[in-house]
Amino acid sequence: MNKIREIELQIQELRAKLYKAAERKSFTDPTVVAASQELDEMLLKYELFFKSKIREGK
């Protein structure tokens, strides 16, 4: 599996984890905040991956 597909799958999993946590708890609950931060980090990784590919001309 290529790198970008791995990141996309992780994003899907983290998004599902966040939605599940948010359904049961408030948005300020530490579990929800932690899940949101994990998703944010992965989205940033995804964005940086694409920016690096653009710089490389690929």
C-alpha cells in the first residue's frame, strides 16, 4: 500500500473514533479533545506530504 493511501486510511479511522467519542461525551471531554488532536495531527501530516510532493514536482 502506498504512503498516501495509508495516511488516508488512518484519517478515516481517526475520524470514526472522533465521531464515536463525540456522540457519547461533550466536545470538551478530554477523550473527545484527544481524538480531535490525533485527527488534526494526521491531517497535517497529509497536507505536508502533498506539499513536499509539489515541491519535488511529483
